[in-house]
Amino acid sequence: MKQTRGFAVALAVTTLLTGAPDVQARGTVASGVEAEVTFTAGLNVRCGDTLTENTRLTHDLDCPGSAPFALRLDGEGILLDLGGHTVRRTGPVNEDSQGIVVDNGRMVRNGTVQGFGRGIITPWSSNTLNLRLHELALLDNDIAVYSQADTNFLITQCRVSGNGQGLSSEFDASTGLFDVRSSTFTHNGTAMIADFHHIDVLDSTFTSNGLVILCFGGSARIRGSTLAWNEAVGRMQLDFGGPYTCNEMRFENSLLSNNAAFAPTLQPVWETNRLAMINTLAVSNGTGLRTSALTVYLDGNTFYDNAGGLTLSDLQTAVPVPLTGIVRGNQFLSNDGDGLRVEPPSTPTVIHNVALGNTGFGIYAPTAFDGGGNVARNNTAGDCVGITCSMY
């Protein structure tokens, strides 16, 4: 595949993208200001304790993985401040071990949770509807953050690294929101899983993960973020006749750069009810993006120097319905293969797109609606099929 001049270029581009005023939408960024909190002294906190008051640790905790949990929170609205210390598992690896169990509480912040089967968990019994995780390092857990309840998580300025899964939940048994702000995910097997959850990501970075997002039964929105050097960006699942189909995958003002693939080899097509991509840059990825959906909204994106362009096709449901939607104002530049390919009988409206220097067709869309204003030139196989393109 063609090479870029380096990741510094990509980071420069994403700085421009994420610095745009419309990324930091009014009312969307959680405040870092907390009301003054009175803490119980943490000198006597030991592994296995249940905390019922606001507590700040004064020392690390090395806790055996055979114990039920390292710490448990069970007090209405309480806060656990790790005080910059680490809660870690000792002894043999135990996938059933639990780090911090939140039955009732509002925040865990300022420290490290390392090496557990479940780093932070809201269990079946949890009464916690809203939980904030702030300035935490969640390292080397089987699952960093795990929900068995109906909890809405606000995750701010956290580092999630080296975990089997970053954000996950009990299959078919929990709901809620993973709201991720200004956080970094790196070297995780799968960074985020959307079961019956919605995942909303803003101003965050995902690098060197096996898979960034697995979406089935839920939905995901990624804004103002960088996804680079991952093995695969996403896996979206279709469930014939069942509930486990990704409802929506949405990217806004983001950078997808130098990923080995958009999708895993065994499931190379994103299958989702709706794909939305707005003002996003996809550059130098190791495959093209192939999507099957009911509807798409693709506006103002650039696909440059990828090992394939963008391919749209019908979602293969029991009764297939032609893909519809808007493909407008996108640029398909110097990709291997077709810049934009719309597989029949899909019928999106293709309008004001530009396709230059692709090795296949510029725009191949025999069944699409021609919205006009499309431009194509210097594409190896030909410029446009099914719609009318001008040179300029």
C-alpha cells in the first residue's frame, strides 16, 4: 500500500479536525469541577473492605485475586479517591477476580487499577445509575470496566491500556451509556463493546488496539477522535431475525489513519442499520471500507491513499431492502481500486463528490440516484459509471 510521510502528518490533521469549534459542541463536555468533598482518612483501608463514606487512599493496595473483591463501594453518592495510588491483583491470574465493585457510589478517581478479571464493575445488585471514572489508569485487566447493571458511565481523562477488553458489559443483561471524554485506549484486545449500550466518544485517542469498536445490539458515536495503528477499526454485526444488529455507527470530525484494516478479516464488511460519517479523514488504511446498511449519511469526508475505496451495498436481511441515503461532498483520492463503489441495487443519492487518481473507477454507481455536481478525472479504469461526472 502507498505510504504517507509519517504519523506526524496524521496528527497534524487531527489537531485541525478536533480543534474545530463544532467538535466541542456546547453542553457536551463534562465539567472537571467538583464540589468540595470531605474524606474519611484512608490510613486503615485494607483489601476486602466495604467503603460507605467518601474515602481517599494513602497507600497502595496489593490484593489477592482469590478474594471476592479488592474494594467495594456501598454508600449513596460516595467518592473513592485513590490518591494517586494503585490497587493491584497479586497471585495467579484469575478472570473472576474483582478490583473495585461499585454497589452504590458516584465516582472513582485519581489512581491505578491493575491486573483484575474485572477492574471496575457495577454488579447485578448495583444501585448506581451514574458513575464517573476520572483520571484513572486501568491497566492489564481482563476487562477494565464492566457493567452488569443499568449504569451510565462518564469516563474522563482516563488511560485504558493492556486489557483484554476496555469497556464491556454482561451479555444481554445490562443497558446504559459509556460516555468517554478525553481518554486514551492503547494495546487492548478490544477497546469498546456496545451490546445494548450506546457508546459516545469525544476527543479521545485509540492506538495499537486489536479492535477499536465491536457493535451489536447497541450503537456508537465517535467525535473529534483519532483511531490510528489499530489492527481493525470496527466490527458491526447483523443478526438475522434477532436483536443483535448494530443500530448505528457514526463518526464525526475524526481521523482514521494507518489502521491495518477497517474490519477484521473474518468479518470484512461493516453490517449496521445506519452508517453516518461526517467531516472525517480516512488515510493510508490497509483496506478499503466496505459497508452494508439500510441507510447511510456520508458528508464531507476524505478517503485518501487507502488500499481500497468506499463500497456500499444492501444489508442482507431476510427480505433485502436497497440501501438508501446521502453520499455528498466527499473526496476519493488516490485509493487502490474504485474510489466510491455502490453495489446494485443500492440507491443512495450521490451528489457533489470528487474522485481523483484512483486505480479503479472514480465512482461506480449504476443504480444510484445522480444528484449532480460530481467530478472525476485521472482514474485508471474510468471516471464514472451510472452517473454523470465532469472533469472540473
